[in-house]
Amino acid sequence: MKDIEKLRLLMNSCPEDKYVTSAYQWMVPFLHRCEKQSPGVANELLKEYLVALAKGDLKFPLKIFQYSKPDLQQKIIPDQDQLMAIALECIYNCERNDQLSLCYDILECLPQRGYGHKTEVTTALHDMVDQLEHILSVSEILEKHGLEKPVSFVKNTQSSSEEARKLMVRLTRHTGRKQPPVSESHWRMLLQDMLTMQQNVYTCLESDDCYEIFTESLLCSSRLENIHLAGQLMHCSACSINPPAGGAHKGKTQYRVSYEKSIDLVLAASREYFNSSTNLTDSCMDLARCCLQLITDRPAAIQEELDLIQALGCLEEFGVKILPLQVRLCSDRIGLIKECICQSPTCYRQSAKLLGLAELLRVAGEDPEERRGQVLILLVEQALRFHDYKAASAHCRELVATGYSKSWDVCSQLGQSEGYQDLATRQELMAFALTHCPPSSIELLLAASSTLQTQILYQRVNFQIHPEGGESISVSPLTSKALQEGEGSIPGSSSADLFHWTTATTMKVLSNTTTTTKAVLQAVSDGQWWKKSLTYLRPLQGQELGGGYRTGTRANEGLEKQGCHPFYESLLSDPFVIESEVTCESFAEVLLRTGKLAETKTEGEEVFPTTEVLLQLASDALPNDMTLALAYLLALPQVLDANKCFEKQSPSALSLQLAAYYYSLQIYARLAPCFRDKCHPLYRADPKELIKMVTRHVTRFGWEAWPEDLVALTKQLQHYNERLLDFTQAQVLQGLQKGVDVQRFTADNQYKRETILGLAETLEENVYSIALSLAQRYSVSHWEVFMTHLEFLFTDSGLSTVEIENRAQSLHLFETLKTDPKAFHKHMVKYIYPTIGGFDHERLLYYFTLLESCGCADLGNYTIKPETHIRLLKKFKVVASGLNYKQLTDENRNPLEALEPVLSSQNVLSISKLVPKIPDKEGRMLSASSLYTVWLQKLFWDGDPHLLKQVPASPPEWLGAYDVCLKYFDRLRPGDLIAVVDAVTFSPKAVTKLSVEARKEMTVKAIKTVQHFIEKPRKRSSEEDIQEASDSKMTYVDALNHLEKSLAHLETLNHSFILSLKNSEQETLQKYSYLYDLSRSEKEKVHDQAVAMCLDGQPLSLIRQLLEVAVGPLDISPKAVVQSAVGNIISALSGGSADLGGLTDPLRVLEGVVAAVHASVDEGEELVSSEDLLEWLRPFCADDSWPVRPRIQVLQILGQSFHLTEEDGKLLVFFRTEAIVKATWPHRQVDVADTEDEEKRYSLFTELLETSHREAEFQHLALLLQAWPPMRREYSITENPWVRLATVMLTRCTTENKDALGKEVLKLCRSLYHTEQMLPAECVKELCSLLLHQALLLPSLKLLLESQDAGLHALALEHVTAVAQVNDSNCDPELLSLLLDAKLLVKCVSTPFYPRLVQHLLAGPQQGRWDAEELARHLRGAGHEAEAGSLLLAARGTHRALRTFSTALGAGQHWV
């Protein structure tokens, strides 16, 4: 053991009050001994010991130091240098922060400077003690401000500026978080303490750092007074004087934080407050503003933050709700201006405020021109949305004046606004847009500028030409010459005047063009016509086009896109544009231009052959510039030569459409030749309409009606139309991506028809148009397409009724559908009506309106015609919007059930005027009386907001509700009046909720009301009299009699018998009281209740009392009741649906009825006799068409309950025998003599047994033996009828049904248990030997074990022992249970059955049936200790791994 450990052991157990004594007694001598052994080791041991103690507590080291003071004679530490060194190390090693007082006490124990010898070591130690004093003063300051730290922490961090700064920040922030907040004097004291700490210990920090940290904490303290105090410690302007750091002036702390640092601190604090604010009114926003206002001269950074705060207010004025932090983090501040415009759409009129907001937000940084330009663009765009051209113009003028180039787009938008009438300003704006727009937009803007110039010219000349051909196409009157004579402007064309066609699958192939090459050739007469025409077609230099076409052909050789010159790229949808610039001109172009120039020079005398050149140029240009290619083709001398070009192209929608358009132009031009002095409107016409019009015109007449050359053109037009249609349809079916099998579509006509109709089920206009096109093409009637689409609109479109109606009208569906009203009606009824909800009155109204308008009013065998439906729905929409109209008009439903939920006092009168038009289930029209019948019941039970403020709950409230109902009795027919009164007095609700007295009072009031009606009949219209006579068979006299009987019945409810039933504790008797109450003494209901009581097995006396109490005369006797009950039982036994009062077994019900009759006979009541029962049941028992078993059981029930005479007994046996024999041996006629004694019955049994071979016959023989009285004569074992039956069954069985017959024999024997016919042991043994002879071991063992005979058990055990292998054929759970019940477990230990017995014992569902411990005792008693212990281990759930032989032996000895 080390010395230090010995020292610790010596001092460990010393109590605190005797610590010093122990030190002198134990520690000092020990240290002296150690010193003698090893000089110098004592000081080290003492130091190590004390330092270790000091880490946890300075309490004991202090005692050592107190007894080592210099002024003591006997000191524990005599060396003063050692004393100081150990004390310093103890203090610095102490890890606790609550030992400051002990540190000062230790400091008091140290010698003063000058005491003793003066050496360098001593001086150094005194310096270290002085330093300790400073460190302790810092710790004291920290403790004073609630930030306790160990002394070692201060020493360790005194030279780390980073740790020192963290400590200062923590100190100031800790003070700032104090609650309640500290005062200004406290803050100033904290500042002085910080400066003291910096001067004494943390000299690594500058005093300026302390001021900055202190000021920063003040700014971030969330207190206005602290922020103002911080302002006194900062230079708040650049011109303020920076006094000396330590100076004081008039008792106040002078400014210490520099101006630049002050700005940084203020910005940091204000941003922190700003970012944490939720809105402008947040308290943190005031703190941020207060911080910023400390800097009085507002430099840029401060001003930007103040502006940002001010901007929040402006944003709120414009309705923009956004977090301040989101505003700061928004990188694109112009987005906030957009949000302002979005939230306040008309704020574009407040340009000054928005510009001011943009300046506050520093939109576009410090660039005011860019900022102003961006905002004004937004204002112009918003003004244009509101068509406020005045405001937009003012802003655009300002943008133009400042020369803001990015505004070209909005200037062009205003310049192109047709609604703005100041054309001069628009022209200036377009000029500005053209000056500053990007190159890609020049073409569009030039076209728009040209159009604008044309409008100006129109204004000037006020001239307009109306085109020929009946089409309203506006044509510019300015030809090229007129434009040249005007202002010298270049001819312009609108975007609609350029060729434009698409690859879409519709006929929209080409758009309008200002002119074509041919029109230009005809209109221009000067010598430069060809060059000018090409210049017009190709606005860029002509040499830029030509040879490059061949290069581009590879990319668009399939003509899937329209090729165009890059100049026109922006005008087309997804065009093909030549990617590379081409600078060479093709040979064909050069040749054509040269030849035409030569032809021009000769004035047409030398004609240049252009066909081949034009075809080559067209073929080359077609993939890349289709406009130019069409121009080449139109210039061909022979029109049909164009086929050579078209046939060479890949078949595509574009090429085929172009061919059809080309021939349409040529045909139209021949039928209506163009004029040479102006541009013909033909070339402005919509190409789609042109193709349609020309095709329709030329096909209207036969070929013979046209010239030969026109017939050739017409055939070509038809050819290309057909090809286009075929191609389009193939593309359409593939492009729809609807899963259409194109191959099957072309081959299967039925699939084709279903596909076309399926495509009609859509809201997509293009798909619907395609369906119509395909239907027309493939001869599917438009009627079917329209009907399919209409069905889709109603069922699966998801459209509202108004939308369906609008779409149907816009598509003109009904003009076609009404042509076949019968089919239309069939489809509407079969497919559309079932999908409409009963509450959707709008949809139903539209449905019946369609039936009416399409001529279906007289179709269908309906009681209500569509016209009536329409009138009813219009009314019900107003008065009963929640009505299920379909349920109301359903012929299989009661319409009153549909009306009941929506009836109220506010609409019952209105609805009563409508119901005569509504039929009930029988086809008769409803009456207002029947409606009031339903409503009055609802009014009474559920109340009405207008007539009854709340639902009645107390007797006075019920009577009050009834009085309200009485006021409407005059509107009821007598039968309906009775229905209402019965509903409120004899319904289940009435019996449950109302007292008998209240019901009596209501009935009395009803009687008085009816008497009043009889005495003073209400005047009725003749129409009402006719309806009442036809609809009602009850008069007020009948109603009065009914009510008087009701009152009499209510009086019987106070009868003692009824009260005894009601107050009985038996629920059944209470139910009888309840049913009697509801019966109203009506004969049928009372009879049914009496029958139900009889079926329940109630005494006949109880039934008689019930019949006597009821208001009569009912003419119902107990005997009639029992007879009806027996009839119900017979019906149930016969497979009928008779009600047996909830019981399912009619035989059990019969037992109860027989028992009740038997009890009545025993009591001598003479209500029903046993002869009566036999008379009622004899026909059923004698009817051999019903199964034998229930007939026998009925007879047995009768035989068990009544003491029959000998003759009756014989008759009963005969009935039983006859029933069984007829069912299986119909040829054998049985009479009474065959069953009158035992010998004859045995002979009959023997006769039937000899003829039996089927399983069903054996079963009926068993029934026959059971039905007979037990055999009294002594028979030998083999002559016993049961043994004979089993023997014959087993000997005549086949191999296939052997197992089933074994089970049947076992079942047969079990049926005799506990009866007079139970087999003796000898017979059981004989049967078992028969079973074993047939290799049926399992049923044989069960028979032996189920008997109580020990000899049979021993025989069973012999057979069990003889089994070598256990399987499913000789063992099952039932056999194992029988072995355990017979307590044969011990005797089976040596057999293969034992493991299965144990497993069955432990795992069976009847685990508690056998006691495992008792069986274990039996095993141990028989010498099977291991088996006993193993059984107990398994029974107690021991893991299988622990069930070893030794464990089992131990368990057997311990537990048994």
C-alpha cells in the first residue's frame, strides 16, 4: 500500500470536530516517519493529500492551514513557503463555486509580505498570493452578480481574451435578464465591476472592450431605459468629442464607445429587434426604432434601417401582410411592390406613394433611375389591365422622357392597345419600343407599327373595301403603289397576313397572308418585279437564302413542322428554322432570276421555261420555308405539275394539307379570276374555310358540270382530301393515347362503333370533334354520338346542371335527338334517370324539361307526365328544397314517407295543393287529408318551430301539442282522423312516452271533435265530396265508434290483471302488458297476442284472463288460441314461415304448449283436452309426405305428457311405426295388428331388416326401435334387435363406407345411453368384437371405454396394449379423453399411447378436466417416478431443456 493511501486511511474516519487533534495524533507522526525513511517525501505527501481534499471541499484543508499560521508555536506545516504553495494549489484545484469564503479564510492564514526570511522563492510566492487576492475579488464580483464560478475558472481564463469576452458578455446578459429589471445604478455598478475585473485580472481585454460589451447588452436588454443609458455611453454623432477613457465629468460616465463601433452596435441591436417583430405594432419594433434614433446624424446604414421600418407601414396601407424579417430577407424588393399592386389593384393611381415605398425599400439598390423605371413599368402594366390608358400614357411618357430602355415592352403594349384612341402617342411609343427592343422582337413590332401606320392612313383617307365572295374579310386598300405615294413608308403586314399553318390534326392548316407571289406578279408592273417580290417574301438579303435548304432538309425531311425563315419565327407555333446561316445562293434561284430578267427585257417575246426550276426550288424550299415553296408552286405554268413535287414528299398532315390548299386556290382562282389592279381577298381567306367552301362547291354538281381542266383539279383536291382524312384519323387515334387499338379499329366494325361512341364521352373539344368526324366518316349516326355525349354529361362529366344545359345548347344536341323521341325517351329513362339524385331538383327539372321538349310526353306508361313533373319540381324547389323527389314519385314507395321529413307548418298548405297530382303505390292520387295525417303526427311528436317552440316532454306539453293538432282535424277525412288519433294514443311512442290518463283525455277530446263534426258538418266543395266518397269508406259515425272503443280499451288498462302484468318483474309479462296496450282490444291483435303467449308456454288461465279483460265481444276462446298455436307449430314443422315468438325449434315450442295444456287439464280447467291436441296433430303425424323424425318426436311429446289409455298407446305406436315404414318402405303396408304386441313388432323388425341394404334404411330401423316400447322378453345376445341391426350394418357394408358405418354404429349405441333400451355389457362386448372383426379399432375402443363396466375397461386396455404404432386410424382426441376419464393413464405408461395422453392432458382445451398432480401421484405410486416428475415439470411450464431425467426424478420426490 502506498504512503498516500495509508495517510488517507489514517484521516478518513476522523470526525470534523476532532480533525485537527487527529492530525496531530496520527498524520504528523506518520509524516515524520516517512520523512525519516525518505527525506523530503513528507512535504509531497502532505501536499498531495491536501490538494486531493481541496478538490471536493476546502473545509478540512482550512483547518490544517489555520493550525499552521505563522504566530502558532506548534504548526502542522512549519515551512511558510510550503504553506503558501500548498494553499495556492488547494485553492486553484477546488472545483466548487461556493467556497469563496473558505478561500478568503485560507488567505488569512498565509504570512504577510516581510514576515520571515526574504528569498526569491518567498517573493514569488507572495506575488502569487497577491494575484490570488485579485482573482478572489473577481470571483466575488461574479458571485455578487449571480454568476458563480470556481476560482480556478478565473485563473484559467485570465489570459484568454476570447474567454474573458465571453465571461463579460455572460455577466451583462445575465444582469439584463433579471426580474424585476435592475436599476440604472445597478448597471453603473456593474460597469465599474467590469472595469475592475479588467484592470485587476483580465488585462488581456481593453477597457474599450468592456464598454462595448456593456453597451451592447444595454441595447439588447429590451428595456427603453437601458437603451437610453446605452446612448450615454456612445458617440452618437460623427462630430462629438471623444474624451479620455477614464475621465469623469460632472459625476457621469463619459462616452467610451467610438462612433463607428456605436453604429455597428446600434445596427446589430435594431436588426435583432426588427427581425424578431411580428408586425409594425410589435413592441420590439419600438425598441429597434429607439436604438436607431440614438445615432443623431443618421448615417446611410442607420437611415436605411429607419426607412425599412417606415416601409412596413406603407406595406400595411396597401394590404400586404408580411413578417418584417421576410421584408429584410427579400432579395428582390420589386416583388414587394408587385404584391402591393396585387393586394390593392387600383393603387397604380398612387404613383408617388409607390415610388416613395420603392425608395424606402431600396429597390434596385442605390440606382434611383432603375428603381423609378421598374416601378413605373409595373404601374403601366396594372393600368393596362384596367384599360386606364390615360394613366398608362402618363407613366409611359415619363419612361420615354427618362430614356429607360427596359420599358420598351410596356410601351409597345400601350402602342398596340386598340382601345387607346390617341394614335399619335401610340406611334411615338412604338417608335421608342422599336428603338430599344431586342432583335427577336423587331419583327413583331415592325408588323404592329405597320398596322398602326395603316390605321393612320385609314383615318386620313377614310376608305374601306368590302371583299367579294360573301365573307367579311377586311382588306387594306393600300396597294404597294399607294403606299409609295403616301409617306414613303415600307409596306407592312399584320401578323395575320403571314402564312401560318400547324401540324395539328384539324383542318386549320394555313393562316391568312397579305398577298401571294402570283398576286404580286400580277399587280406590279415595273421592270424590277421579280427582285421586289423576292425582297418582299424574304425581308433579309436574298443571298442569305438558297443552298442551305438542302442542308436543312435532313432535319425536317418528314415535313412534321412548318419551315420558315428566321425573320418569321416568332409568328409561328413550333416552327422549323434553319439553324446555320447560309451565305450562298442556289443555282436554281440564280437561273430563275436570270431567266426571268431576260424574259422581262424581251417584254415576254422569249419565254423562259420555269417548270423544272420552280419544282426544284419548291422541293428544296418546302422543308425549310413553306411560304416560299408555295409561292414557287403557284408560279407554275401548269397547275397539275405541282403533283410531281407533292408526290415526292413524305406523307404528313402538313404536306397533304398544303396540297389541298394549293388546289383549292387554283380552283377558286379559275372560278373567280383575280383582278390585276388589287390584291384579291382570296389570299386573305381562312385556308380551312377556303378548302371547305371549294370542296363543297365542286362536289355539289357532277363532273359533267365543270370544264375538263377544272375536273382534273377537282379530282386532285378530292384525292388529297381523302388522303388527309385517312392520315389524320390514324394520327388522331394514336395521338389520343386512349388505348385505341388502331388495327382492330380498322377491321372490327363493332369495335369501331364502340370506340367512336367512347370518344364522345369527353369534355375535350378536340376529342369530341374527332368523334364526330369519325362518326361521319364511318357511318355512325350523329344521333348515337349526341345521345352518348348527353349521357356522359349527365353521369360522368362532373358538370353542374347549368353547365350541362349550356353545353348541350352550344353543341345543338337536341335538334338531332328530338328526331327520334322514342329512342331518346328509352335512353333517358334507362341510363340517365337512375344517375340523378333525388335531392337534385335542378337536374331533375332539366331532365323532365328535356323529355317534354323532345316529344316524349306521351311515351311510357307513367301516371305523372313530364309536364306535371316540371310543375311539381318548380313548386317543390321553393317550398321543400330538401325533398327526395325520386322517392316521392317512385311507384314502389309510399310518397308520404318522402314528404314527411320536409313537412312543416310553413309549407304544409302549399304542398297539400300539390299532392292531388301525386299517385300512391296503388295508383290513386294522394289527398290533402293524407298529407295532413302525416304532418300532424310529425307535429305532435317532433314539434314545430312556429307552432310549438320546443318538443313536448311533460304531460301538459303533450296535451298542448295535441290541442294544436285538434285545430287541423277538420282538414282530415274520418279514416285519416282515426289514423292520427291512433298514432298519438296507441303507437309504441304513445305507450312509452304518454300516461294512460293523458291518452284518455286526448281520446275524449277527439270524440267531442267528431261529435261536433257529426252535428255540424263542414261545408265541402263538390270536388271534395266526390274525392272523399271515392277514397274513403269510413264515416264520422264509424270514427266515433272507433274512438269510443279506444276509450273503453284505455279504461281496461287499469284492470288488476293488466296492472299485475305491467308491474311484474318478468320482462315477458311486461311485454304482454305492452302488447295488450297497443292492441286497442282489436280482435286480430288480441288473438295474435294470445297465440304468442300460448307459444311462449304461458298457462291457459293467463290467456283466458287476457281474453276476458279485452273489450268485447271478441268471440275468442282459449281452445281456439291453442288450436292456432298448434297450427303455427305444424306450419313450422312443415317448412313454413310461421312466427313462433322468436324461438327457432318448433318441437321445443310444442313441448311448452303441451305442458301448458297438461297443467290446465290437471287443474281441471276443462279449456283444452288431450283429445283435442291429438285431433289437431294427428293429420300431420299421418302425412307421410313430411320427414319421419319430426312426426315421431311429436308423438313422443304427446306420449310423455299425457297418460294415454292402452288403446291410445297402441295407436301412438302404430302411428310411429306407420310414419317410419312409409318413409322408407312405401310398398309395405302396416296395420294395427303388426304393432299390437312385442312379438309382432319383433317379426316386423326382422322382416324389414332382411330387406334392408342401404344406410338410410338402417337409420330408419334404429328410429323404429326407438319409437317402440323397450323389448321386455329376454333375448340371447345375438338375437337382441340392436345387436342384430349393428351386425347386419357391418356385414353388409362395403370397404368404401366402412369407417362411416363404424361411426354410425357408435352413434347408434350412444343414442341408447340413459334410456330404457340401453345395451347390457354383453351386447356391447359383442358389438365391439364385430367392429374389431371389421378392423374398426377406434369405435370399438370408444364403446368399451364409454361403458361403466370394469371388465369392458380391461378388455379395452388389452387392445390398447396390443397396438404397436399409434396413428389417426386408431387414436383421436376423443379416445384420449376417454382413457383419461377412465383413469387408465398409469396402465398406459408402457404403451405408445402414453406420450399422446400426456400431450392431450396438458394441451387440450379441457385442461382443467384432469388434475395433473393427482395423476402424477398415481404414477409415482405405481413406481413410475421419472414419468411422474416429467409430467409435473411439463404441467408447471418448465422449459424442455430443463426436463432431464435427474430433474424429473427430483421433481417427483419433491412435489409428489
